[in-house]
Amino acid sequence: MIGRESGCQIRAKSPHVAPQHCTISEFEGQLVIDDLGTKEGTFLDGQPVVTTTYLGVANVVQVGPLFFKLCWDEELADPFPTIDESAAEVLAENPSFTTGIGEYCR
């Protein structure tokens, strides 16, 4: 989950990010994103996420003022890499920072 609450895996300090803003999860073997009914909205490649939306390699997600690119190597055994606390803090403090894993993010 992405949001301001302490239980979120990616936490943002911005007041434009809801306490529980959106989720990225697996559905039928694919990554999907859901906005959790926030006032500010969640955007995927500039388009509002209004329903469960499939994610592709290198999509750009916007959550309030935070932009990030989801990248992964499709050959990795685990498509859900963990983000340690220091990386999450970098994302929260640098809204235009792009992060990723695997060859697609170089």
C-alpha cells in the first residue's frame, strides 16, 4: 500500500497523499493498481485510475506529488521486490525520483 499511514509499504509525507492512497497487488498473475477512493486520485501514465488497472513494465504512477516508474525484470522469480525503509524514505522525500529493479530501469 502507498500512503501516509505508518502501515504503508511506501510512505509519503505530502498532505496531498491520503493515509491509504492506493494499492499495487497481484491479480491472476499480473500486477494491478487500485486507487482507494482518494480525493487527489492516482494516475497511471497520466490517466486517472478509476478501476483496477493492469500495470506494465515502465508505467509511470502518480500519487499526489509523487511520481515513480515501476520496473521489474520479467524473468525474476519474484515480481514483488521489497523496498527497504531507506528506499521508501528517498521516494517520499524526492517526488520525481525514479526507482526500479532489473534491466528495464537502466
